[in-house]
Amino acid sequence: MDTSVTRWIGFRHDGAAGFGRLDGETITEFTGDLFGAPTATGRTLPLAEVTIDLPCRPSKLIALWNNFGALAEKLELARPEAPLFLIKPANTYRPSGATVIVPEAAGRALYEGELGIVIGKVDGQPARDLSEADAMAHVFGFTCINDVTSAPILKADASFTQWARAKGLDGFGPFGPVIATGLAPETLTVRTLVNGRERQNFPISDMLMPVPRLVSLLSQGMTLEPGDIIACGTSVGSGPIPKGANVEIVIDGIGTLTNRFE
């Protein structure tokens, strides 16, 4: 394991919420502000004895469209000049290990494996109107995301593509299991497995807008709060989630986000 990487995990234990540093199968508990100066409590817990919770609670989850070269080429899309995105609401958030009940109204749900950028804070200064040179200082770490979409809802009305509704249903934004710090995002690879079979495998280096530029552009006129997440977009291979399927988003260095869909 790379000792330069720290993995922060949220959990519930004996009915109480907490967070800590995950080292293998052991959690070192911390208290305070994860994005400030958290303090170790001195207690450790076996991972097997806790329920995994969200590693943070974003005020917003910004989800990108058309941000990977391979998918843009396949769909014959032009390179965007600015980020193309929607914002997923808090009702979509689910931790790793949670079962997602696909609403009847959703019809066929699609998986989209993605890298998530987690925003931190720098000397109390907001992440707004950042230059590319300053953007990475405001990146706390990275997580795994499944940006779930309802295919029937998305284009049900010819006059309006329903991105927000199609991606904003309960449970349609699982992320976790941890926030990993100390990673170089351009070296990462996203893999999506459905019932153990690999369906996506793509490099983050194929992003049309790499992390510093993406954070900088999104911060122009919009404050990015500590804990906010930017879902970097997906690449080729997105597809349907069969009923009862286990979907895993795997990013080496971060871990595996696992959810069952019913």
C-alpha cells in the first residue's frame, strides 16, 4: 500500500456516526472537521465491525457530460469550451454497501463509473474564481462515483432532455467508500464491474478537461464548498443495470464502491 496516500472513511458504530483514517482493515478514529484539522481520538475500530457511511456530505455534486476523448469520438461530439454539467441533489447520495431501490418510474437504469474530485479548503478561503495554478490546492482528495441515470426519463419528452430528473432520483448518486488524498489523478484508471464482469475500463488521462482546469472553470462565479464533489464524467461502456445486480466502481488507490440495485 502506498503510504503517501491517506484514505478517509465515514462510518456508523453503535448507532453513532464517525469518521477516521482507513489503514487496511482498521479505522483510526478522528474527530472535528475533516477538511480542517481533525484530531485522532486514540480509538481504533475493525472495519468489519462498522457500517460504511458517506465519507462526506456535499452541498452539491456536480456531474460532468462529454469530458472524455474516447466517448466524444464515439458519439461524434465536439470538444466543449466550458464544462457541461448538471447538479445531483442530496437524495441521490448513498454509501458503499447500500442497496439502491430503482424507482418504478425510472425504468431502465444505467451505470456510469466516474472519478470524483472532493473539494477542501485553504486557509478559510472559498474555492471561487480560481486560477488553474491555484486549483489543486483546493482539491482535498478523490473518491469513486456511480452516476446512475434513468434512460427512459432522459429523452421521454422531445422538447426537453431531462438530465436533472433522470439523474436525480433517490439513490442515483452513490459515492465512496473513502476519500483518498495524495493521489495523482492523471495516473488513475476507472473500472466498472457488473456482477463481477468488467464493463468499463478507462484512464483519467483521457479527460478533455484535466482536474486543475476543470476545478478552475467550475469555480468561476460558483463557490465550491468543502466536501463538494465533482463527478468527472464517464467514458465508453456505460450500460444497463440488471435487477438484483451488484455494481462495483473500482479505482486503484481509492478502493471499490459497491452497491446492489433492486
